[in-house]
Amino acid sequence: MVTLQDVLAARERIRGDVEVTPCPRSWTFSDLCGASVYFKLESLQRTGSFKERGAANKLALMTQEERRRGVVAASAGNHAQGVAFNAQRLGVKSVIVMPETTPLIKVAATKAYGAQVVLCGTVFEDAYQEARRLESEKGYVFIHAFDDDEVIAGQGTAALEILEQVPDVDLLVASVGGGGFLGGMATAIKALKPSVRVVGVESAALAKMAAARKAGKPTVIPPAMTLADGIAVKKAGERTFPLFERYVDQVVAVDDEEVANAILVLIEREKVIAEGAGAAPAAALLQKKVPGCSPTAKVVCVVSGGNIDVNLLSRIIDRGLVKEGRRVVLKLRVPDRPGALAGVLQTVAAEKANVLEVHHDRAFVPGPIGDTEIELTLETKGASHAEQLVSALQAKGYAVTRR
């Protein structure tokens, strides 16, 4: 089992090869969550996530003969980049097996670091099995994403920085995939400051650590798709689970809607880009799922990664705007004659809403042939403003429905 000494040794080993990421206070989240919230921004590592730490430590400990053979890894993206970058830095060949569902940004970035990328299957387990096959067939050294003591020790170095940056921290909140990141951090932080409460956050769609705790051992759960793809793991690690049992006080879960909302709040209010896995701890705080938050508590929330596909980010923003009532679609039935649309838009303008799209439908409108249906996509200031706009249109005699 990994110890504090392993984490301390890893820090000296990777010093200078891994960034010391900032941990600023967030006034916005402090107000929203009712505690003093600090963000440990691992998303600012060169490859965009904490995974560099474990990969750097693992590769630094490899023998020359092992480096000559090359390395292989299975990853949904961040571990891939961490391994590829550090392998390139040391002149080691790397082969990375990724699920076919991996966001394009992560695939492209991994290739940019010199790795040979193999896409296989739809979930992490498929990629894992293929990587193990290549290990056996080609003689590569396999680097596990989380279930490896040297990787775990490397990931734990983030906790040493947190204790220096926020020495009076009361609560640590971080995401949980296979458990290597939080397992390593919890090992260090509990050894140096046992009073710190450690809370893990996993996807409700793949609550593998909760399942392991219930069963008393790591157990495979059914596969599922989740926005938090970086923690989409079906089974807790054999080496990480004992660390959780000893050092992690609680594990909570968040769903994709909650994660999407957190991503949007982080962008708009905090100016921080987070991927699904990186935003999961913030989602748990926003949804009041983390016990121990109080006005006197100092909470460090780890943003573990920021590698999110821009197309996915666009969809998340659009859905978030709809959920908050800041983007609405209204349908109105009006006489099909000159000036009808102008009358509607005049009311919309008077209520200070912004028109994004306008569509006319004449052919598929039931009832009198002389009518047309107008569909407006509008930008508003929020739910109350949208309701005010609907009321104003109805007061003008328009029949309005919201989609």
C-alpha cells in the first residue's frame, strides 16, 4: 500500500517536470456554497490534467531496458496525454489505446505528443483489454491509469501542494475514477493533517466506488455513458480501494445534468474551463451534496482536468441557457398577412429580448388556411424575463406556447 514516504519521494522525483498548479480562493463559489472554497487547478497542467504527475513518476522509475521496450497504456484521454508527453520527454516509444468514444481533442493532443494511438471499443474496459494484449504480444511496459503504486504516489503529490497553499484546509473534494488520484492525495493529506475531511465524487451513472464499498471489495458494475468520461470506470482499483477504505471519509455521486450545470457556472462565473470529470466536485458542492460545508470551513475543490471537446462544450452551454430560461422557443399563431411578424417583433423588442432565429410554418398548421405559425428562438435575461415576455405577447392577443 502507498505511504506518505512514497508520495514525498515522488514529489522530489518529478520536481521540475510537473507544474505546481495554483489554488486560488473562489469568491463566487464561496458565496454559492456557503464556505470558503478554493480551486486546485490541475486543469492548468501542460497536458490539461493531473495525470502528468503519476505518469512522470512511473516513467522516472523505469529501467533503461524497460524504456527501450516502450510503453502502452489504456485511457479515455487524460492518462493518455500524461503518458505520451512524459514518454516523448524521455525518448520512450508510447502506444495508447483509447475508446472510440474519446473526445477528439484528447485523441489529437495524444498524437501531438508523439504517441501511436489505437482506437478500440466504446468503453475503457475495451481499450484496457486491447492494451494488455499489446503488452503481451509486443513486450511493451503497461502503465495502468490508476491501479499502480508508482502512479498513485505521483498523483498524491497534488495534496502536498494543497497543504502548502491552503494550510488550514478543512475539506478536500475531488473526483473519483479508478481511485488513483484521490487515493494518493488522501494518503498524503491524512498523514500530514488527519483532521481534513476527504470526500470523493463519482458519476451516478458509474458509481463503482460506492459499489465496492457496499460489496467490501472492487466489483464490476454495468457500463454506462456519462458526460464525465474521464471517470467512466466500471471497477474500482484493487490497489486504490484499500486507500479509500482507510483514508476517504465519504463518496457522493452527481448526475450528468448537475455536471453540465457546474461546467457552465465554472465558465461563466469562475472563468475556468473544466471537463466533465473535472467539474464533478464543483457540481457536488453546488448541489449541497458535500457534508461539512459551513461558513467557517475551508474547502479545496480539485478541478482535475480541462480537456473538453469544444462541440460538447457548445451543447452544454446551449442546454444550460435553456435550463435557466435564458434561451426560449416560443410558437405563435398569427394571420398570414404583411405586418403580422413585425407586430410580434415589436413586442419582443419592447420587452428587450433578443431574436436569434425566426421560422414560418404555413403548410403544416392545422385550421384556417390564412394562418401561419411563427417560431421564435429568443435570448432573455432569465426565467422571469421569459415569463414577462410571454405575458406581454398574450396581452397583445397572441396565443403563445413554449417548447
